[in-house]
Amino acid sequence: DQQVKQNSPSLSVQEGRISILNCDYTNSMFDYFLWYKKYPAEGPTFLISISSIKDKNEDGRFTVFLNKSAKHLSLHIVPSQPGDSAVYFCAAPGYGKLTFGQGTILTVHP
Amino acid sequence: DVKVTQSSRYLVKRTGEKVFLECVQDMDHENMFWYRQDPGLGLRLIYFSYDVKMKEKGDIPEGYSVSREKKERFSLILESASTNQTSMYLCASSLLPSANYGYTFGSGTRLTVV
């Protein structure tokens, strides 16, 4: 039972354009969400988070949007840079642990 | 900065071997976790621990066990390695009981079972 889903395995964008990564969840009890970024041969690192009391959180080039009624969140990266090429995971905490999505491989072409 | 150190970056083991993956954190965190990462499946929780000598099964505990004898060290044990346990293994720790504050991950151990 995949409670956090990232249905796009990969995304390819041109440098300078917007990257939009999507995440859906099924558990209505989730009230906080996090995005992690992972480079090959490294551990995931925290990127940005959002609480369910908000519908948007922004940090520099990264913005996360939350649509509670649709149980959907998205991460926007503007403008995209080649160094953003990585795997992005969304995650939701519950019962003291994080449940992760399958990840989306983002490739930003120069 | 919190540091989570995994003892090996790459390991190659034979089928049937007993394998130990070690993880140490240096910030007195209560909570520690073991995940595996596989393409298309994301990060899946194997085991976690909230305190010394305490352990809880995650989503995919079969074929694994853990040991937490000291607060800073959390070991993952593959009792009899099999080829389907070839994966990237990631250890993480967190300070607070709530996972809202996220985890700090180690760099991972790429295990290949042949």
C-alpha cells in the first residue's frame, strides 16, 4: 500500500526553465510533507517542507505547493540549473517515521 | 552539523553470508533508521529504533535484523544474504520523536550479493 506516490519516474528540462515534480498521498492523516534531494552515491538531503496549515512554502528557487483536497503536492524549481539534476523524493511523517515516495529523476540539460 | 557515518561505501558478499552494516551518529540522537533504496521503489523502511536495545519493524523487515547496543550505533544484519538484497542501504537519525523535522542520512552502502 503506497501511501506516498510519485508517478513520474523521470523528468527532463532545459536549463533556465521551470521543473515541476509531483507527489500524491492517500493518508488524510498526513499533515506535514518534506522534499529530499539525492545525488548518486550520497545520502538524501532535506530540501524544503510544508505544513498542512499552508498551501505554499517558498525558499529561494524552490517552492512547494499543497492541495489538501486533491491530496497532492508539487515542487517547483525556477529557474532550473544543471546542478539540480538529482533524484527527488517527497516524504510524509507519521508514527515517528517518514514514508517516502518512489522518487523522480530530474535531469536539467545545459 | 550532525554526522551519520556508514562504515562501508561498497560491499560485495556471497549468497548465504551473514552481513553486518554499521551506522554511527555523533549527535546523541534518540532515533535511528535503516532504509533501502531501489529504482522505482523509492526508500523503504527496514527497521527503526527509538532507544538503546529497542527496535521496531518497518515495512520490509523480512531477512533482516538489527542491533542497538549503544545510542550512537545502529547495525543492520542480513542473516543469510540473498541476491534480492542487492541494494543501496541508507542509515538515518533524527533528534526528535516527531519525524516532522526530518532525518539526517548517511552516504549509503551499496551492497552487491553474488
